[in-house]
Amino acid sequence: MDQAAKKTLLRMFNYTLFAVTSAHDAEVSGMTANWVAQASFEPPMIMLAVEADSHSLKVIQASGAFALNVLERGQRELAGQLGRATAKKPDKLVGLATHPGPATGAPILDAALGWLECRVTGSLPAGDHIVVVAEVVEAGVQAEGQPLTMADAGFRYFG
């Protein structure tokens, strides 16, 4: 495979950046995600790719739920903070204003444009990631604005 061509073309995909949050018992997780897509109209479902060895995946699997928070343009620093490995920054949500989601209790970022609360319905391995499929069980809009994208942030998360 032409590695340079692959990278060039995959970098043309432009993704919205999301903060994925989850909680199980006293354990809370937060991560930045960009590989997210709608999977079904009825019931409303999304799919989310999560690194197979991530702390967040373990919390999502244990709780069976997560919140998908839409980040706003200008929240690059927040996306970067949540994108750090838990081993290097274990308390990523400390100091961030959150409230529990009404359906699942997953932490919702007060600073997000809006959020979807999701209940996991299944998952499957996808290379070095796990694709989590989840039903949207609640939603909320908190502010008007434009979502933060990979291009806006200048981040790269491609093959």
C-alpha cells in the first residue's frame, strides 16, 4: 500500500470532536473522540470507535452507558486535555463543571454545545479499536454554536 497516499486521503476526512464521558461506581472517565457516526434512525443509534486498551472503554463496558458531548469551536484546549492518556492524566474531569445525565447518570459537560446519553447495545473488534454501538436514550442542547472539528483543532488521528 502507498502509505503516503493513504495518510493524505484519510486526512481529508473531517470529523467533529466529541467528549465521551462515562461513570461506573466511583470511577469516572473522559476522552476525546472523533470516530463517531449515526447508525440508525429508529431507534436512534450511534457507533463510536474507542481504542481497545483505553481506560474509557473499560468504564463504558462496566457501566453500559456513556454521554457524547459536542464540543464547541474554541474548545481545543478541552479536547486536548481529554485526549491525554489516563495513565498520564488520571483525573481528566476534575475541575470541569458536569452534571449527571437524566437517563444514565453519565457525566455531562456543562460547557458542551449539547449531549446525547447512550446505552450500549453491542460492540465488535475493529483492528486496534472497538466499535461500540449504542442507543440514544436522551438528548439536550445547552448552547448555540459551531462544533469543533479536527481541522479546527489542528489534531491528527489518522492512519
